[in-house]
Amino acid sequence: MSGENLVEIEGLKVYFPIRTGFLQRVIGSVKAVDDVSFDIRRGETLGLVGESGCGKSTTGRAVIRLREPTAGTVRFDGVDLYSLKPNALRHLRRRMQIIFQDPYSSLDPRMTVYSILAEPIETHNLKRGKEKRLRIAELLEMVGLDPTYANRYPHEFSGGQRQRIGVARALAVEPEFLVCDEPISALDVSIQAQVLNLLTELRARLGLTYLFIAHDLSVVKHVSDRVAVMYLGKIVEIGPPDQLYEGPGHPYTRALLSAVPVPDPVTERRRKRVILKGDVPSPVNPPSGCRFHTRCWLYERLGKPENCRTEDPELRVLDGDHRAACHFAEEALKTDVGVAHVGEHQVRRGTPEAALKLTRDAETARHLEAPAATPSEVDASAP
């Protein structure tokens, strides 16, 4: 185990059996996560992005053993999670928590906020009596809520406030590692920014480590130290956001980036978009070789190489921490598909400055003119 890694995942597989008939025979399996390996360094935020159904949430839950794996190992601070007995696992759970995606279904509607926050504190015998009440008040203040809200029920709060309660519950046991399972996807845009700022502030203040799962590439770039891209149960690219966004080595990453809107009409028109053909293959029977080759634009451009169909590419180093699982990553790096906007300065394309100056001059002249005399003033000045 590397000294700087808090979590190490090797060969993680999570399969869900498909059963049929009266005897519930297993006739196949859904390969939600298939041979995933990566690490999360102490104090960093690792962003995990991909299409819906690619296995992001299943990976996050398996990392903290909320979901039992089919194969593979997860080591948390050097300890193999899957070898622990229930009692030992309960003690270790204090160091790792999760913020769930849906703030509406993740809180018990029959429990007050006080009871929701007190439950993990009581489970781990952390505080009692007055100290527990003070701790709950401190948690609410930490996430930007009034401590007097402790006696309210979840239905009395907005979506953003409920998500803050979910964050407070995760922090109640003073963890080191948080899995943030799409914590902002169910919120309005204005509330998303508030929750993101809160998570960033808490990470700096408490020294937390995040696995941040999302499908919004711009959000992930904003909060992450490294970004991992997932497709059909596999990690296809991982690296620092600057390298990955400016020069993606996997064709799928370039397709994702090409879908991000750019607030500049000229750049947007010049950018080379990627329209992927067909549907995502079924995880029950994924394609042989590279799983993306059935929709890959680079595969078509290179004349459909045979090794894309027969060999599963390994996640190999491109430059420093930047790795990609593509046989022809170097060819992808030579193109500007999907990333023509990256690195360019945004140009203001509104009213020309000369026109604005004329408008300001006209307004100034109007204010300096003497006000016209009112009829009453005219009558008063008449002899």
C-alpha cells in the first residue's frame, strides 16, 4: 500500500445474477462493474463520471462495502474491507461514510432531524446527553442550517436543505473518507452551487477525502484533483483534470466533452462535435475487445482495426498521472475532436464597446441638461 493512498481498489467486480423459472436458476449476470482498479489519495477529490447505468454508483457503494462484490479487493488505509468480520467492519465504518443521491428518499420521514443526526452518534457511542445535543447543534451550523431546526421533520425542508442534512449525518461520526453519490443531481442549479461550495469548504476545513460521483463534466472539473471516466463497467481514462480535459486520450472522453455546451457562439460553431451511433451495449453481454468499439468514431476512422475487436485494452500511462485504456490513444491525442474550445480565452460577443461608449455619453449629457420648467413654475414667474 502506498503511503499517500487512503483507498486502493484492485480487480473489483460486481455482478448481479439473472434468475428465471420456479427454481430461480441463474442464466446469466449483469456485469455492472467489471475488473476496475484505481486508487484514491489521502486528502484528494477523485471525480468519477460517465453515462447513466455505467456502474458509477455501484462502484461507490462497493468501495465502502455497502454492496458485496463478486471479486476483487478494496483496501482502506491498508485494511482489506472484504476480509473483515461484521463487528470489525462496524468500527471501521466510522472512518468512511456516504452522501446519497436523492435527498428525498435518503431521510426517514418519521424521524426528526435530531433523531437522524443522533442515530450514528449513538451507534458508535460517541457522545451522550448534553454533549450529544451540542454536537448535533454544531453539525447543523457546520452545514449552514439553524440549530433550532433540529425538531423538524424532513418534509418541512427544501431539497437543498435536505441534502445539507444528509451531509451533516455523514459528518456526524467524523469520517476521513466520503463517497458523494451524485449529491447535486436532484437539485436546482442555484442550490447545486451552494452544496458544492459547502463540500469544498468542509474538505478544506476537516481534511476529508472524496470520491465524487457525477455526470456533469464541468462540475467534476471544478471540484476534482483527478477525474476517472467510466464506460460500461470499466474505467477507460483517469488523470488530472487539466490534462484530461485539454487532451483526452480515449475517444469516449472526447465524445463526452463534445457534448458540453460552450458559452461562445463562434467557438461552439467551430468545434467538432461527436455524435455517437447506436445504443450503449447491454452489460449482460458486453462486446468483446474494447467495449467502446461498437460506437467508436476513431475505430471507424482508422479502418476498424482487428485488435479493437479482440483485445481488451489495458489502462496505460500516457503522461505522468494521465492513463487511458485505448489501443490508439496516441492517435486520439493528435485530433482536436470535442476539445477545440479548451484553452481558448472567452471573447466578449455582446454590444460593441464603441456603442456602449456612445450610450454612456448620451446618458451623461441628458443628466447634465437643466430640467424643464413645470407649468406651475412658469405661472409663478409670469409678471
